[in-house]
Amino acid sequence: MVTRLHSKLEETYMSSLDSNDLRILAELSANARASFVEIGKKLNLHPNVVAYRVNKLRQLGVIKGYIVDLDFEKLGLPEQVYVAGSIGNRSDRDRVLKQIATIPQAVRVTSFLGAPETLVFFICKNKSDVEMVISKMKELDIEIEYTASVIKSYEHGQMPEFLRILAHEVDERRSTMAWRDT
């Protein structure tokens, strides 16, 4: 079942993407400010081809937007905290998650199957700010299962390299299929 679902998802999105699309995504993941000219030079593609493909990826919803990577400590927001909990009334799950997302300090709200049901990443000014957001979650009938302060995080990891690997796999798969057809 999982393999079939994975294959269906792969067919839906991956069939409309080729290795050049994945390489372009790798370059944008490494540097979202890179120009189409810069990306084109790295990938041996004309900048108009890069622009066309980026627009296609936007239309497909693969590229959802571009964000600014902020240094929270330099902004005076040193308290970065994950709060995990379970929702008391499960039938209200969507409403409660949307309410949590309205808390200004909530950077990311994630819902899970299993326990804990939700994980929220908060950015706060100080400990009293942390206590206040935890109180707001409790007011929403969230049973707090744990909190964890961030010491160090590595946000972007190896996403560009992973996309390059996927591009290589697509190339290999297509060349194998072409070889079979001859």
C-alpha cells in the first residue's frame, strides 16, 4: 500500500518534472536569490529556459514562494522552543491548529497522526514570553507533552544535494527506458 501510494505520488509530480527541473530546484534551494543567468551558466541552460521552467514549477505549486532566512538571536529573539501536545477534543483539531497558528510567536504548526498530535515551533523574546505561549496553548485544550529549547539548528541541510541525486536518478531511469525501447 505504501509503495503504491509513493508510486502514485511520484507519477503525479515526478512525471511532470525532469532532471533539469530538479537541478534548477537544487540551485534555488542553495541560493534562492540566484538569477536565471547564474543558474543557466551552472546548468548549461539558456536563461529563458530557466525562467520558463521556474514559472512552470510555480504553476505546479512545486515552488510555493521565496523566504528570507532570519537570524532570530540577532533580532533579539533568543528563545526558540518546540512545544508538543495533544488536542483534547479531536473533532476540533483543524480549528485548534488554526487558532495556534494565529499566536504571533508561532513560526510553524505541524499536525501528526499519533502522539504527540501537534508540534509548534515558537520564537520568543524571553522566558516569560515562552510561558505565555504555553498558557495560550493550554487555553485551547492542548495537553502539553513536552517542551524543548533549541540549542542549535541546521535548517537547510543537504536539500540541494538530495535534489541533484534525484535528478541523476531521473536521468538514469530515462536512459534505461530509452535503451529498452531500442
